[in-house]
Amino acid sequence: MSTTGQEIKNVVLVHGAFADGSGWRGVYDKLTAKGYRVTIVQNPLTSLEDDVAATTRVLDLQDGPTILVGHSWGGTVITEAGVHSNVAGLVYVSALAPDAGETTSQQYEGFAPTPEFVIDVGADGYGFLNHDKFKAGFAADASDADAAFLRDSQVPINMAVFATPVKYAAWRDKPSWAVIAADDKSFDQAMLQHMAKRINAKITNVPASHALYVTQSGVVCDVIVTAAQNAAAGAR
């Protein structure tokens, strides 16, 4: 569908691994105060197919052009789900952005390890972030209370998802924006910059941890608003 000239007031927010949709509350509050219609996806984190299906169900409910936003693993999800006809633009928030045919794990190849981001994998193949390393690796700039809540409300992810190839790459056809946390300990900074530049995203850098969708909700909100305005005008 062509969205040029249509005002974009719909936003769909997609969380990443080890999290649920509650972390988007600050972004939700700021966007809704500006008059946007915001919906938050709750990914099951059981497979790429399941997460894309969960996102697609929410996109089906939108009444017009929509900005689709993904944090971290949510970037992989919006890359595939973003081919939906309602999606006018994509916003990657310290997020993964594979190409069609690539796996998420391939995005890490050639980049530095992140020793503070420790995943404990159970016998069933699902991973949680390490309890003791959680704040340092995921939410270093959050308050102790907020970091503890994020840690204790974790949703484990099926680690097999990282080896699943993406079928489609919506960023090849739709304008993209990226918000990158300069102090992210979950991804090598060079990896984040490389992914964002490869998809030709308009990049905003912010001093923040991987939990920037919580701690820098104002910046994230502003980029989403910019995406909505520019996608409606057919610009980047």
C-alpha cells in the first residue's frame, strides 16, 4: 500500500528476548500523549515463526499505515513481519537486522564478544540472562529497582531462534530508522552500527544501556514520531 500523504498515527512496539511488553510503558505513555494509537506485542519467544505470527496478528488490527518498532531480538521479528501491508516504516532500537536468508546468529560473526551479557541455558534449550550479571549486561543505566523488575520478570527465549533464517527483509523496501545505545553491553557497538548502516537507517545515537527503550524512552519516542512524519511524507 502507498502511505505517502497519509497521516501515520499507528505504532506497534515489539519487545526482544528476555523481556516482555511492559518495558515499553514509558514509550507508550509518551506516544499516546501525542495522540498516537499504540499497541504492544507480547512475543512468546518460542520461535521466530511464533513471534512473527504474534506481531502479524497485531498488525492485522491496525486501521491504516503503521510504524513498526523492535528492540533487540524484536529487530529480527520486525524484519520479517514488516512486509505486512500496513507497515510504512521500521524503527530498530538497539536491534538486530538480518537480511533474507540470514540467521540472527550470523549478525554476530566478526564482532567482539560481550562478556557482561551472560545467558544461562537450561536443559530444555531456553535461556535466561544470568541473575547476577543482569544489570551490568542489560540495564546498567536503570535504577536498581527498575533493573531488578526487568530481571525478575524475564521471559526465557528458545535459543534455537537465533539459528532460524529470516524469510523476508522488510527494510529492503521500507524506510528504516535506528536508535543505538552507545553503552550497550549486549551487542558490540561496531555490530550495531554495521547493521544500521547496512539497512540504510537514519541513526540516532544515545548514551544508554541495552535497556534504552526503558531508560531513554523520550529519545525513542522522538525517533518514532520522526519516522511517522517522514514515512507519511515519503521521506526518510
